Amino acid sequence: MKDYSHLISARIFSNRSKEQTISTPQKKAFSKKAGLGWSLMLFLALLLFLLASRYLTLNPDVYFPEQKGVYIANTTFLLMHIIGSMLAILIGPFQFLPKIRTGRLLNLHRWLGRIYLLGILIGGTGGLYMAQLAYGGIVTRLGFTTLALLWLVSGGMAYKTIRNKQLEIHRKWMTVNYALTFAGVTLRLWQVIFGISGLDFLTGYLIVSWLCWAPNLLVAFWINSRDNSV
């Protein structure tokens, strides 16, 4: 069977770029803006890490009532999803730091990347299983199943491209993958917004099973396409 993965990457991520002169003030402004965005991303990732860590106690009172029985009956896959996601959400922000990808820190970047992708494999497999039992029926199950599959596939492509030393394409797949990892954060942010707006939980959950990751994916594609134009 022929391997068409390189064609998929080529279609999704164009490597063509246009030369553009950036003055020193623009670089400083962009660096400050990027630093603020990175800090916010790390802060939200840490919050999710701490929130998810409560599930490791295996205390049923932590589970939301509608899924308590499902979680108790499927503890192994639930823990796979939680532990894998916790690893990925915490490691991800540091992998985007330019300094960690060069020089003496390069080996650290590589080892963190291996742990990150292992987290995606474990968390995505657990998530794919748990998606079939999601509260809300077919709509939420399709939403979370799609998320899990995209999470696993983009992680696999990130691994494949780095093994092939396609560094730029690898970085873009990692941007996509972490955008999907960040769905755990955006899911909870949307739930807060829906709660404040008075939307009932079931309706909100049906919506958030798609809304937690689809906009993230669009943002990742926008970031990657913007990089092509600079």
C-alpha cells in the first residue's frame, strides 16, 4: 500500500513563503505579544491540569452526576484519557518556546516531545473509547469521537514528520495537535459561559462537544497559514 501521508501534509500545509522585512521594533512588539499569549496559554493549561488531577483520586463525587455511573464502570479508559491529557496539556506550551528547540536544550525538547506524543496516544485512545459513552447521545458521541480521531491522527503525523526530519511540517502538525489538546480548556470555558447565560446543561453539552475543538482547529490553520506568508 502506498504512503500518501506526505501528500496530505503538502495539501494542508504549504511551505511556500514570501520574503518580508521585519524591523527591530516590529520584532520586539511581536515577541511581547507572543509572550503574553504563551503566558495565558500556560496559565489555562495549568488550571486544567489541576482540575483534571482531581479525577486521579477516583472519588465518584468528583464526576459530574450525569456520567458518574459510566465513569465508575470504565475507570481504566477514563484514567487513560485523564493521565494522557494531563501530560500533553502541561508539556505542550514549553515545546513552543524557541529556546528549547536549539542548542543544549534540544535533547530536553526531544524527550518532552516523546512524552507528549505518548500522552496523546494514551489519552486519545482512552478518549476515543469514552466518546462512545458520552452523555447526550449521538451528537456528543460524534463530536468527541471526531476530536479523538483528529487528536490521534495529528499526533501520528507530527511523529512521522519529525522522524522524516521535516521540521517545519512537524511544527505545523504540532500546532494543530496542541490546538486539539487545548479543547479540554475551551470545553470548560464554554461551559462557564453557557452556565452564566442560563443555557440548560444538556443543550450546552451538545453544542460544546463540537464547539470545544472546531474553532481551535480553525485558529491552528490560521496560525500555520500566517506563517506561510511571512
